[in-house]
Amino acid sequence: MPLPTRPPSHDDPHTRWCTFTGPGDELPEEPKPVDEATTTLETLQQAEAAAEQVAKAAETIVSACPPPSLHAVEVDVLDDEDRPLVGQVVELRRSDTEAMATKTDAGGHARFEGLDPGSYTLGLPLVDEDGWELLGNEALPAERDSSSTQANWKSPTPASTQTLEHTIEAGQCLSTLAYRHGWVADALWEQNPDLSAKRDSKNVLAAGDVVVIPPVRAKFESVQASKIYRLRRTAAVEQLEIRFLGDKDAPRKGEPYILTIISDDGEEVRNNETNGKGVIRETLPSSTREVRIELGPKDQREHHIFRAAHLEPIDTPAGIQSRLFNLDFEVDEQRGELGPITTRAIAEFQREQGLDATGEADQATRDALVKLYLI
């Protein structure tokens, strides 16, 4: 007998059971109450973790960027014969208040590192503006241009404003003095009209002569990073001329010689032969102090030593004695006094030159000495 049907009722447990159950079904779990504090904490923790990942990623990106590229400027300083000059002060300036200075090495080379790309100024701060010139430049090879050292900028070399009055001593002449103070010899000679009126040669001065040396007029040239520049210091060499005579004043031509130059740059040795007039003619650094010459074949060599700038003017007793001595006449050991030995040498020289043998160093005798001695 069928049971009577009844309309479903939300209050009927049986109806609820039949509605939500069946083969393999389970009753759904009752929703749990939400803990808002826990949810907020988890959200914050997730945000912090995400922020850490972003920071690490950013740090990785920053460290992967290459460092800023730094460059170099190189300089070669040469003399008039294209030989390297040692110990020349070279300065690179970034501004009127920032500079780097260094000295050229044994190869006449200087280098500045840690430079940003761009323009700078370059100069020889201790040399007068007429004493050097910029010859040219070329690009630095990549391996020499790269620099990992930061530039060490300091204050520029202070410009001198003081005029010096230098008293000549033995072994000094205007050319050597000018070179050491950054001047061109001819320009410094023009700065000393009283002295030039008194002496015939700028390189034959007497002990006690006074040379006025004004401060140099510095100049700087515009340069670029990543280049090598060639500078020439003008009037950085002097001409050496020595004549060797044999019997009856015949020139000793074609004789081999070994010449050793001793200067502020060190020692240099050269080999050559005397010319058709028996003359050795060489260019020397302006800082030369002494020249040594070995003359003649290997088994018959003569040794001669010449001290630079020691010759005094012809109108001084020491100047007469020096010339007579180098012409192979015997003179007094006491230089600067025309004693009996020197007087006898003068008379002998006068007879050889067809002059009256008075033993006195008159004008005709001095002129003959200069002509034969060449200066």
C-alpha cells in the first residue's frame, strides 16, 4: 500500500537526508568561521616574501651593469733630434683647480689614468711658452687606453712670479742655465741686454757675471682622452764642435772616435769619425756636463775630457790660459793669473802665428787665439 506523499518541508529531516545523500555522496562540511587576524598575517608574510624577491632581482640587475669606462692620456716629450727627454714635468688639467702632474721616464714617456671621456688641457708647466710645441697625436690602442685606476686630481703646479738674479759659476753658461729654468737660450739672452752688450757669446761667460731669469710664461693645449700626444721641447740641444790638429796644424781627418756624453739624462755613447777638417761635430743635450772622447785607432787611442761651459771669455786671464792649454801650450797651474809660464806660452804662440813675441795678451793675440780655437 503506497504511502501518501507530502510536500517537502525544510523542517523535515528525512527530506533533507534524501535530498543531499546518495550512493557515494558525502555531506558537505559546514563552513568554518574565518579568522581575520590569521588571514591578514599570511597576506603580510606573502607580501614581504614577494618584496624580498623583487629586491634581490633588482640587486642582481644593478651588479650586472658594467662599471663606467675609464681612459688614459699618454705623452712623449722629445728634443730637437727626436730623442726622448727624461725628467720633464708634464701636467694634465681638468679645470683651473684640478690637475695631475708626473715626470717623463727614461723613454721620455708619461701616462695619466682614470679619465672620463672628454677634453682636458696639457702642458709643460715649468717650461716657457716658446720652449715647447705640440707635434701631433694618435689614438691609443684599446689595451693601453683601458684604465681601472681612478684619477687622483690635485692642485695645479703654482706659477712662479719671482724674477731671479743668478751669479755665474764655473761650469755654467747661458744655454745650460736657460734649459734648467725652462727658457730658450736666445730668448733669455734678449732678457739680459746689459750682459749681451758685455759678452760676445752667450755661452762664454765669466764667473761673477749676473743673469736675470724672469718667471716662465706657461701655456696649455687642449687634448682628448684616449690619445697619445707628442711634445717637442725646442732648443733642448747644443752643437758640439771640436777640431783635432796634427803636425804643423794639419787636420786629423777620418780618425775614428768614441764619444761619451754625461748629462742630466745619464750617459750616452756614440761612435763616428772626424770629418775632412778634423772636426767632431755632434748635437748634445743642453744639460750636458762633460764630454769624453777616445780618438784614434784602437791600439793608439788618445783620451780627452771636455767639461761643458768651463771656457771663460777671451778678455779674462782664465780665458787665455784655457785656450792656450787646449792648444797644447803649458800654462801656470794657478788659473786666472798670467804668471811666468803662461807669459812664455803666449810668446811662443805669438811666434807661431807670426806676431811680435811680447808675451802680452794684446788684441791681436786674443784675435788669433779665437780664430784658431774657433771661439
